[in-house]
Amino acid sequence: MNSNESRKQPQKPPDAAPCPAGEPAPPKTIPFDALAEGHTEVLIEFHGQIYRLRSTRNKKLILNK
């Protein structure tokens, strides 16, 4: 087994059943690679503020305002 096979892959949440009325929907899971599209960082606008979410070489995420 090589080192790539021994790494744990992120688990996808099971398909959620519809939420009963009045209950919040479960959070949506989006892979970072789908957001970044080949880049190491994305800018996120939230309530008029810009946040930078970036991936490090050590496979960690850093969020800065």
C-alpha cells in the first residue's frame, strides 16, 4: 500500500431526508477543490466583508478577514 492509499478520504454525508417544517437544513458540504478550481485560495464575500480562505502545503485551511 502506498502513502496515497493510506490517507483517509473525506467522507460524504449521507443524502439527507427532507427537514420537517421549521427545522434548519443540514449544512452543505463543498470540497475545497470545487471552490478553488485549481487555485490555493478563494475570496469569500460575506455581509460586505471579504474573507480569504487558503489551503496550506500542510493540508490545513486558514481563514483571514
